[in-house]
Amino acid sequence: MSNTERMEKLKNGFSLACDKAKSFALMVRKNIFTGITRRWLFNVFGVIFLVVVLLFSVMTTIIQNFYYSECISTLRGSGEYMARYFEDHIYPQYHSVSAGFMAMVEDFEDKSTMEMQVISLNGNTILSSTGFEIEELNETPDLLQAREGKSGSWIGYNAPSDERVVSVSLPLYTDDGIMVGSVRMMSSLRQVDRTLTSVKLMIFGLGAFIILLTAFTGTYFIKSIVLPVGYINETAREIAKGNMTARVKEIEKSDEIGQLCQTINTMAEELSQTERLKNEFISSISHELRTPLTAIRGWTETMLATEEVMDDTTRRGVEIIYSETERLSKMVEELLDMSRMQNGSLKLSVQQCDLLAEFEETVFMMSERAKSEQITIEYVPEEDSIPALVDKDRVKQVFFNVIDNAIKHSHPAGRIEIAARVQDQRAIFIIQDYGEGISEEDLPHIKDMFYKGSSQKRGSGIGLGVSDEIMRLHGGALEIESTLNVGTVVTISFPVQREDKIIAND
């Protein structure tokens, strides 16, 4: 294999790995702040992160204080020794403060590890164990305490060298108990700070390792549990929407997750079979009902059209039979439409027609029925014609269902306002009633099959669902706005299409 082929293979492998990483990152990002992942993020990872940060702060503070305390303790021990040495041996021998200071500096043995400064009470005499002359006295807080007869310590930057140091100052007394000056023990913190930095880095590395380990195990948790649950949830949502072909992706797991996936898929299969059997039953029974209903309607029409005299009771009975037969026929047609819709076989037979003429024909037909129920339909057209490419029979079915609902849900002696116009290349039909309206709880489900909500009016609850599907196939919309005890506004909108444009059907 040539170098070029190897590079190409590596490039392809890297590209594939990047694509997988991006896909996983998108899924994690989609679920990161929801459900189980959010609880894990805040309750587990967040707590561990805070605990690690807290422990890092506490441990570094404790270790730093320990090292600094050891330095101060060492310096204080040396300072106390030199102060006693001056009081018990040097001053009784020389009986001179300046001579005693010089002897004290000369006798100091720890010059390699610390610096000793001897300062007179007035600050005029300053001697250092380093042998260098100190021109300016750095009056640190510990030195001020020593002048007050107390022992003091201080950590900070030494003025001449701008180096971090620790210093301890103690008062110097003669053998008569008279304070004559101060002794200051100083040591550089450079090595101590280096050691502390190393210790802090070790602790930080340990904390970072714990956090990364937690993140890694959490990522595995998300990948092995949360993401499959996300897939299952999406599939279950699709099944709930009526998509019985949705299935959970095969997950190679023998644990509860794998079993849940198999159960979901099995349930989907059972539901799909049940749905198919239901649709077949509805289609079969609807077709079986059409024949006797057609015969009953035909004979009642014949009886009502005959010239033979019938008494009022008989004629009224025949009219009721005819009316109920019409209602049953309409319900059977709706059931067939619903079956076609769910099987995906509800198709449109489109042709060029005057959409306004079809609408006005439906309005005229329904106006006669509205008058019989003492309801007034007010309609003033704003257009002469609205040419469109539609299935006129299905369109009239939508108009009939909407106006029929408006009449059914209007109060006696009420009115229905109807308008038609063209706006933004869309034909708009508005049907507004002032009847009982629809509650906020029922409104989102009003187009669902068989849903009637709290209404006690006659009807199958199929009409609006079928009408909505017909409008979808036309590329239009059926929008419903309603307020309980105020009324309902239904807006039907179609795209106004040219003759050469074909409507796309599912």
C-alpha cells in the first residue's frame, strides 16, 4: 500500500469518526437539559464537581497553612533562642547594646537557611547576618509588634529584593529586663512556594482526573441508557400520533433497555394489526350498510313522491324515515372517508371550477335548513368568481360539514355570518356563528376522530377530521377559533391555482 493510499484511508477513517462524534454530540445536546440527563448533570456531576472544587480549595489551604506555619515555627524557635542568648550571655558579657548586637550577629550559625536582622529600639542601628549594610529599614507588621514587646510574624514581599519572605520578630531585653531592640528572623519562600505549586498541581490533577472520569462514565451512561430511551420516546410519540409503521432501532442489549425496545416493537406490531383489522371492519360494514340504506332512501322518496293520499301521521313517519336514512348515509360516507384517510387511499379528483359557485350552492342549500330551525344566514360575497383547481365534491363536503356544525351549535333565532374573498393568492371562506362555542379544553382536539368533547349535539365526530384532511390534500387549511358561550369562527383557505398546476396528493 502506497503512502498516498494510507493517507487517504486515514483521512476517510478520521472523517467517519468525526461524523459519528457529531451525531452523538447532536443527540446529547438535544437531551442534555431534559429528563434523566438533566437530573444526572445537576444531581451527580454537579455535586461531584462542587465537592472536588471544595476539597481542592480546602486541601490547598490546609497544606499552604501547614508549610507556612512550619516556617514561622522554625523562625520563631531560632529567634527565641537568639533573644535568650543575647539576654543571658551576650549582654552580661559586653554591657553594651551595639557591641552585643555585633557579637550576636557574628555568633549566628544558621546563616545559610535564614537571615537574622538586629534592630535597635530607635531603628538607627540595623545589623544583618548576611554582612550587607541595610540602608533603609523595612518596618513590617511583625517588627512593629516586637517594638511593643510582643512576638509577631508576617508573610509578604521584602522591599529591597521584591521577594516573598516570611519573617518573625521578637523583642530583645537586657539581663535587667530593659527592652533595647528587636531581632527579626527572615527566610525566603521561593522553595516553599515551588513545593506548594507542585502539591497544588498534583491535587488539581487528581481533581481533574476525578471530574473527567465522572464525565466519561456519565457520557457512557447517556449513550447506553438515556439515548436509547430517547429513541424509544420518539418512536412511542410517533405511534401515539398514529404512525403504526414506526419501530425502535435495534439495540444490541440483553438488559432492560433491550427488552423494552422489543416490547415497544411488539406493541407497535399488535397495534398495527389491530388498526388494520379495525379499518377493514369499518370499510366492510360501511359498504354493507350502503346497499340497504340506498334501498330505504329510494323507497321513502318514492312513497313521498306518490300521488296517493297518506294521512298526516303516516307522511310524518315516512319523512322521519327519510331524514334518518339521510343522516345514516352521511355517517356511513364519513366512516368510509375516515377508512380511506387512514389507509392513505383518500385521493382527490381535481378539475378547474368556480370555487365561489360551489360555496354559494352549499350556502343556498343549507339556508333552507337553517330557516327551518329559525336561524338566519347572512352572506354577502365580495368576489364575482374564484377559479381554482380542486375536487369540487370534496370541497362541497368541507363547506357542508362546517356550515352544518354552525347550524347545529347555534342558538334558536340566532344568526350565522358568512364571507368569501381572495387575499394573498388564497381563497378565504369565513363562517362565524354566535352559538354555544367550544371550551379551551376541547378546542385543541376538535379535529380528532370521534372527538365530541362536552357537546351533546348529534353527530359522529368524524366530519371535521375528514374535512381537515381534505384541506391538507388541497394545500389549504381549516382553522377554528372559538370562545365558550360566545361563538365560533371557522376559516377555510385554499391556494388559488392555475389550470396548468397539479395538486400534489399524498
